[in-house]
Amino acid sequence: MTNNDVESLNNVVEEFRKYPITTLVEFIRLALQSWFAARLKKASKCATPLATNFKEDLVAQHKDGRFRSIQHNSAHLFNVGRGSEGERGDDVNLVEKTCTCDMFQLLKISCAHACVAEITQNVSVYALTSPYYTKET
């Protein structure tokens, strides 16, 4: 847990700390249950496989990669330009789900370079995104 999560929960249960532990635990259970129910309701309204905020991130990556140059180096290896002319770009491997910018590996969601490569190969962006970002998860 990060400190922010703990602080958020502490703020919610602050008033109930003076009650017996059973009351405090019951309040925490009800609070978590309502939070999960609200997230489930929000996820059920989502029309894409990804949760809404991750879908928005992916759209932003597509917009960023829209005007980048691309060079096909091998079956699944691409060099995608950084934007300025003559500058060496980043290498994307669609099979290994890697990019030399490291964002693809770190976030497990397509970076702008990977988005360009996916479009040119007609690969679904959802296929290369971690299942952690799906609405089911």
C-alpha cells in the first residue's frame, strides 16, 4: 500500500476509531463494499474492453503517435521516429511487448511508438494491453 491509500482510509474511518473494534471493522467492510459496487457500476457502462481512464490514456497515446514516422525492420520489429526529422527513433517489438522508451514495459499499456506499430500491422491495441486494465479486472 502506498501512503496515500492508507491516509485515505484513515480519513474515512477517523470518526469510527472511538467505537469497539467490531463496529470499526464492520464500517470498513461496508465502505469497501460500496466502493467496489460503485466501480462495478462504472465498469458495466464502459463500452470497450478497457476501463474508461485507461482507454483515455490509450487515445492520448494514439494522438501522440499519429504523426511519427515508422520503419519496418523485421517481422515484429519497428523503429518509430520521435518526431523531429533525422532523429533516431525508438525500437518497438510487438511480440515481446517492448519499446526502447521503456514505457510499454513499465506501464503494460501501449506507448505512442507501439501504437504506431500496432496500427501499421492491424494489431488490436487491446491484445497488447495488460489484462489489469480491463473492466473485468
